[in-house]
Amino acid sequence: MSVPRVKDWTARDVATYISLCLTDDLRLPQYQGHPNRLRGHCYVASESLFHLLGGKEAGAVAMRVKHEGATHWWVRYQGIDLDITAAQFETPVPYNKGVRTGFLTKAPSKRAQTLIGRVLNRDT
């Protein structure tokens, strides 16, 4: 899947649209039905953000850290930590302890493709 870069939106716009498009079906089974709507979405949200911003070529960097007993993902873009799902935690995410990483696939995963499609088809 080739992802068109969303040139007319700011990075924060893209992050907001991704957040609005998160649904339970995008979570892994162990997180489905969790009352916190952000829990279990960090990987797919970050992967989608990474690709919509233009990926590595545009300066997006996948980041991860162990926090509150789980691996947490976000994107660093132009020196700013963009974390769509940070509000799921009780304590602040220690971004300074994060490490650069890669996603499991070079192209968007099936879940990320679904989320990217929702974002690109928004009537905003």
C-alpha cells in the first residue's frame, strides 16, 4: 500500500484525525473491550501516523519505551514527540528513555491500512 502524504495537514492535525478514528476492532484481542478507549492503540496509531507523515524519508521516527508494565509506541517528528495515546497512562510517559525502533512491517500493517483509510476518507 502506498500512503499519500497529507501535505495540507499539520502533524498535530493528522494525530487528531487518527485519534478520532480509533475503534475497538483495531485493538489486539487482549485489549478489545477495555474501558479506556486509548488502551491498546499505541502501535497502530503510531504506525499510521508514521506513514501519513511521510515515513523515515520525511523525518518521522518510530519510538518505544517500557512504561507501566507494557511496551509503548509513539512517533518523533521534527524533534517533537507525537503520542496519540499518552492519556491512557496514570503517569507521564518517560520519552527521554525511549529508543528508536522500527515497525514489524515496512509497509503499513492490515490494521494500519484500515486506520489510514479512515483518516484519508474523513469529511473534514
